[in-house]
Amino acid sequence: MTELRPETRTVHLPRPSLNGSRPIAVPIYQTSGFAFEDPAVFAEGMNRPDGAFVYGRLSNPTVRSLEEAVAGLEGGAGAVATASGMGAINSVLLGLLKPGDHMIAQKPLYGGTAAMLNDLASRFGIEVSYVPEDDPEALRAAVRPESRLVYLETIANPVTQVADLPGMCAAAREAGLVSVVDNTFASPVLCRPIEHGADIVVHSTTKYLSGHTDVLGGVAVFASEELYRKVWHFAVELGATADPFAAWLTLRGMQTLPLRMERHCANTRELALRLDNHPAVVAVHWPGLPSHPSHALARKLLPDFGGVFSFDLVGGRAAGEKFMSSVRLALLAPSLGGVETLVLHPATTSHRSLTPEELARHGIGEGTVRVAVGIEHIEDLWDDFSQALS
Ligand SMILES: Cc1ncc(COP(=O)(O)O)c(C=O)c1O
């Protein structure tokens, strides 16, 4: 069979085989352990991420279905599902780095990751240098003899800068560094970073992959078997692996990922265009707009431009706050990637740890509003935004 497309892969998930048949929906294997007849099979299962099921922290059939499904979607050799996106990010960073190592990360970065990288430097003796997300030359210049890893995000929060994945991953490879890409905002429907040279892809599955704001989870996908085995061992030691019910909810949501992404992107395009032409709005930040600094790169890398954008209102912070307290349908809430539209104020929530200078450098104003667009009817969303703007 030819390579399956995401629309088909997410419907036909890896289903465990029973005695001569297969369940159509992946079942929840709600057990913490498994019993054996053969001690040798038991022993072998302890050492492999893809062997016999032994103990829930090592693996579980529901969790493995999720891992195989995401590895298939991302084009990886294997995947490790974790209890949260930060569980995946930390399993990768702490599993591959040791004191004395150096890593290079893009800025801007998701706030939780930025806080973790500060901790790596201050508590684990792992130094971090920062470079812009689209500057392979700056990456080359930042490489040191003790450099080990490069950390990127396909689309960054909240101003949605797009990383130059081919250029940055090639520069990392030339220097012998492992490249890690957080693909949460794009999802594998819009981007598969391994095709652009990434070694590891991480997701907060809490967002688009699960898609219904009802479960926390993460996943790390590996281009090579070697990295897969290494990080799996560490995630098991750390106790970061996913539980079967969370994996089941994620699989359940993932079956409609391509359909949902289509609507997230279409609604976002419409809202971004209408706001861009609204007299109360100073600027809209979305890579689908020609005015966005990443527009040209985004057109090369992505088939569509994602479901998150931000905008600034005439009247700055006061106007932004008034808007957020005036929406009636959209919810004032953290996170993204669920079916419902959410708004938040990055300067006091997701990006509160940044100094005013850093906020300005990342294009985040005092009054910037971030919108994670849901899959509601566009005219209901626009009615809500219009009444809040007026
Ligand atoms: C881009 C990105 N990566 C990682 C995370 C962390 O994921 P989780 O909250 O599932 O730990 C988030 C959460 O907002 C995120 O937006």
C-alpha cells in the first residue's frame, strides 16, 4: 500500500490483535501490570520499549497504540508517550544532556520550556545559548565543543514566528548536534519536522492531538531507534510515561485531528483578516498574513498557518483587558488546540516571566491578546468579537 495520508492514518489507528480478530476502537487496558508464563519473555520485556508488556510505567497496549499512531503520523522510528508535554520535553532534555554540556535554543520559546531551560543552567550545570528561530548562521556561531543539542519550535507562541526548520536542522547536523522540535502548534497535519531534518519531535498532546480540552499528555517521536531507546529508558526511570486512560482519550480525539485542523485554520484565517481590517485593531500577528515577518518561510514550509494568532488594539493594555472581559462566547482561559475558542493576555499569564524588554523583543505588547481559535461557526465567533470590540 502507498504511504497513508494523515486523514487515513488517524482513522485507522494501530489496533491490538486478539485471537483472530481486532477491536475496531482501541480498548483501554486499565492494568498496572502483566503476568507471564515464560520467565525469559518477562526478562526480555523489561529492557525494550517495543517488547512484551510487563509493567505500566514501561509500556501498556493502549499507550503503545498512541505511540505507534503518532510515530506513524510524524514519520518517526518510535515514540514515547508521557503524562504531559513538559514530561516529554524533560525526558528528552534530561535524558540526553549531562552537567557540563551546552545546548542552543531558539527564542521565543513556550514559557514552561523557557523556565526549564533556566533551571537547566542554574541547577544542572547545562548552559544554554539563545539564537533567533530563523538564523542558521547565528546557530553555527553559537556552537561550542561541548554543544550537544538544538531546541526549536515549529510555530512559536504567541506571535507565531515560524522556525527555519530545514536551515536550522541542517546547521545542527553539520555540528553533530541532536535537533529537537516542539511541533505542538503545527501538529503533524501542518508540519512533520523529521522530513525537514529534525532528530526528535515533541508535542503537548494536551493541545491539537487530543483536541477536546479533557486530557493532559505529551509525546516524543524519534527519527532513530537509538535515540528512541535511550529516551525511553530515561522516561521510564523518571516516571514520566503516560497512563492508559489519558492515552485512550488522546487516541479518541486524534481520529478527527485533520478535520479539526482544517476548521481551526479556516476560522483563524477569517478572524485574522477581518480583525486586520477593523479600525480598533493596530496589528494582527498570524503567519498567513503577508505582513507577518515569517510569511515567506511559512508559505514554503506549511500547507496552512495554524489556529493561533494574536493582535493589538488601539488603546493598548486597557483596550486589551476590556476586550478579554467583554467576550461572551470565547473563554478567557489558558491552553489551545481544543474545539472551543480561548483568549488570554500573554504579558500577565503565559509570558509573565519575561522582562518588558524581552516582551518587546518577541513582539508581545502590553495589550496583546492571544486567540486560540476553535471550530465554532465563524459568524458566531465574529459576532462575539465584534460586540467585544465595540
Ligand atoms: C508549545 C508548547 N509546548 C509544550 C507545552 C507544555 O505542555 P503540557 O502543558 O501538556 O505539559 C505547551 C503548553 O502550553 C505548549 O504550548
